[in-house]
Amino acid sequence: MNNELIGSELTRAMIAWGYEQIWCAVDDDSDEQAMRDHCGNDFTACIVSCDDQYFYCDQGTPWTCAVPIKIMAVKQEEVDMPTQCIS
């Protein structure tokens, strides 16, 4: 049996353990839809709390689903950019 927490359940557990700001892909339908819609940062939010029904972002917006994601800065070596573009 696999007891690994994923998706919104992981976010709920992280908040219960004291995490205060969790970047998440958010949606009001499903975790799967949240992951499809977060490309381009259109549907991401910094989740700061939850209750039995909703996750709340730092702007106070309620969301039904919140999947934790990693947001990291892009490094130059990760970008296929000609060196002459760098000044």
C-alpha cells in the first residue's frame, strides 16, 4: 500500500506541519486540471492557509485544489542563448 501524499493532500499536510507559504498550481476542479493550467504562471498562487473546504492564497482568494510546485530562477546555462546577446 502506498501512503505517499500528493497533490492537494500534500499541501494540506504541509500547512498542518507549519509551512507558511507554499507555491501551488491552483484550480477549482481538480489537481490534474491545476497541473495542466499552471504553464505560464497563469494559475499559480502562494498558499498560506486552508480549512476543510478551501486553500487560501496570500491575496485571500479561495481555491478548491492546490498542488505544491517548485518555482526556481532560471540559470544562464539552462537557456539556449547566443553569447553575443549577453552584455
